[in-house]
Amino acid sequence: MRPVDGVSSSADARLQALLDAIPDLMLRLRADGTYLDCAGDVSLLVTSADELVGANAWELLPAEVAGELMGAVTRALECGTRQRAVYRLTTVGGELRDFEARVVPSGDDEVVAIVRDVTELNRVVRQLRDSRRRIVEATYDERHRLERNLHDGAQQRLVALFHHLHLVDRSLEDDPAHARSLLHTGQGELAAALEEIRELVRGLHPSLLTRRGLRTALVALAGRAPMPIELVVLEERLAPEVEAAAYYVVAEALTNTAKHAGASRAAVAVTLLGDRLVVDVADDGCGGADPGGSGLRGLADRVEAFGGSVVVESPADGGTRVHAEIPLD
């Protein structure tokens, strides 16, 4: 497995080229834990390659790591099948990394292990797990918010309207003027309830977005902003889920600008770049926005659920920029 001097044949040359090209670390170990050879990415080793060969895993590795790796070696030799070991180890370069070793028998008393650095993969998996947890929590919180708003607003008005109609029924014959007054009051309660329901529905998903598309919905959103908004948005319609994700990027960014930035103006640009929709929202406010805050974190979760990305730039000396890229497929 290790580089050899004086390659004697084309087969040896091909084998050497294969070993040199492998991005993972290859190890050959005896059943007692002695390292026989290594090749591939030797930066993943716990020590130098020269010091590794002839050393023993039980002596070289921390006890927990040695037990995990040698357990896979023992199982592979006993069962004759591939086994797996997962561990965390500080490399020769001083980095603490996560590893997965796949161990297969290569003789009666030895194995070959392919060791892969899975640190970044584990990080992405953790981020995805955390993102899903936050989405579930946000959904739960939103459901309860809607329940409270409906109970405290529209539901109370409709209950009041029900009692008004009952009083109207009782007053129709004896006091028509009072009945008419009660009807006017009931009409006001009904109109207010309908408006509150419209506001709730608009917060869930703007009807303009569904009917007229992203550009029209963003024009309406910018028109309600408390500051001038420079708006550049593509004309064409996109997939509904892409338009929704882009809309909420702009909506959340402008909400944060209005609440926290103290900005005098903002600019929104929604453009196509290859197979991705690019959304940029920038303001001239005070800066210092926290990307880990619930609003921006929830926004990132929404976009990342589509395989996209969100970057927030908000230096303390002023101005915030939210940049999102959303895949079209």
C-alpha cells in the first residue's frame, strides 16, 4: 500500500497511482492492532506515516478510539464481512475530526480499513437536524399564535354578533328602532371580524402572490413599508414554492429593517442567476443585526429546506444586507 521504489510493472504503476489518488486514508492492520501499512491521505493520521507502521493501535490511540476500531477489526475477521467504526480523533495536524472507518478482511490475520473524514458531513447533518427542529417549533408556535389571535379577535367578535342577532330577534316587534341600531352594530362587528381574518390569512400566504405572482406581491409589500423601497424584480412567474420562499425572504428582511434598523431607505433585487433565484435586500440602517435571531434564523431554515442559502452581512458601522439563493428545481 505504501509508495514503493522502482515500480517494476505497469500493474504496479496503476496500483500506485490509485493509492496516490484516493482521497481517504487506507490502513492495513493485523488482528493484534499492529499497523502494517498506510496510504492515501496521511494527514488524517494521528502520527506521521513513518512512525505509524509497526506501532500498535492499542498503544497509539486513545483507549476509547482503539476499542472502537479494534472491535470492528475483530468483527470483520470473525464474520468475514465489512464492519464499521465511528470515532473522533485529533490528527497529526492538531485538528479534532470525526472519522468513519470501513474495515474488511484481507487475510486470515489482517484487515484493510478505509478511513474517511466525516466532520463536514456530520456538521451538515447536525445543521439539518437543528433546522428541522426549529421548523417544527416555529410551526407549533405559529399554530398557537393563530389560535390566540382567532380567539381574542375574530372569534370574540362573532360571539358578540351572535348575541346581537339574538337581541335583534327579540326587539323586532316591540322596538324596531332598537333592533335597527343593533343590526348596525352587528354589521360593524362582522366587518371587523372579516378584516381580522383577512389579516391572518394575508400573513399566512398573500393572495396576491398566488393570483398575480411574486412581482405584484412584492410591489404591494413595498407599498406598505414605512420607508422608500427601490424594487427590481423579474417579471416571469416561477414555481409557487420558489416564489413563496423569495417573498418571505423580502418580507422578513423588510420587517427587521422597519423594526430595528432605523433605516431611511432600502433596496430589493430579485434576479435569476443560472438555475437559482437570487434575492438581495439591503438597507442604510444602523447594522448589527443578529443572524442567529429567531426571525433571520427561521428565514434561513425556510430557504435551506429548499437546498438554498442565506447570508446576512450587518457590520456594526451601519447597513444590513440579506442575500439568499434559492434553487429553481
